[in-house]
Amino acid sequence: MKNWILLIICPLLGYSQTFKSVKDTTLLKQKIEHMSKTTSSIESDFIQEKNLSMLSEKVTSKGHFIFKKDNLLRWEYSSPSKYLIVINKDKVLIKDEKKTTRYDMNSNKVFKEINDIMLSCVQGTIFKSQKFKTHYFENEKFFKLELIPQVKTMKETFKKINLYFDKNVTSVAKMEMIENNDDLTSLDFSNKKLNAAVSETIFTVK
């Protein structure tokens, strides 16, 4: 389960710039809420980078991501190996080059919680969750939400989750997950398409 969590979660110059606390968090929350309400679908390429304490080199993966309201997710890794994760409401499909596995979300509370967190990260609504304490920062290019876990299941694995939004707050630009041992997994999104027509057939989990 932990490997699955880490799997679905390249620093740019703008991300490394100094951040300062946001003075008017009300305005930022309103922008994020507007983004969530007006976004019906997101399609994007991504680069996933994992910095593990046990390895001297970074592990980099590439793929394509599609989200559609409500509760439809598709993560497709194309390199260095093919790997597919499809979430259709309470059903999950995981497929690698050797086998296909299906899950019922309701049969695994941890799996369901992770799915809820992933969805709210993508939609930008996670700051409303009581499962995290949120701190708000900004620099010239980005807003940054620092999410500190407040529930046991998350505390056992993650130190914090960082979400980055462009200053126009059109979607999540990057997500970082920092584990308690300081291992870091980041997702950088690019070539995004918002509110494009997306067929539900690509989310089939039968």
C-alpha cells in the first residue's frame, strides 16, 4: 500500500525562490475555490521525481494525467516503464507490464483516504480538510500551500505535502510529498488542458 501511495505522488527555478507568508489568505482561498468550481477536467503531462535517502541518484518517471469530475482519475506512466492507475469513483484498477489488479475502494479505508487526498490535491480543495493544518506562502511566481498531517494514518508516513499554484491560480502546478525520513516525491505538471472534453471510457475499471 505504501508503495502505491508513493508511486502516484524537476524542481523549476521558480519553486526554489524564497517564499514569504501570505498576508491575505481569504483572497487566496477564494481564488482556489473559484478554480475548483470552474474546472470540470484537467489533462496534463507530468514528470515525477523521487529523491530517496537510500539512493544517490534521483528516480525520474514521465507520464500523462487526466482528471474529470466527479472522482475520475487516470495516471499513466510511459517511462522508464509502463504503469497505469485508474480510479472510477469507488473502483480502482492498477496495471503494470505483468498483471492487472482491481480494488474496491470501500473495502480499504486507507486506500479510500489516500484517494480522497489525491482528488482534493488535484482540485485544490484540500485546504478545507480537517486532516491537515495549512500554511500559506508566496513568491513572485507561485502560491505555496504547506499541508501538515493531523491524523495518525498520514502522520505515520508523511511529514508534509506542498502544493504549488501559479499566481493566476488556474490549477496545481506542482505537488511535493515529504516523508518522515525526508524522502521526497515531486510531481511537475506541464502542457495542461483545462475543461477539455474527456470521454469516460478511458476510466473503465471492468
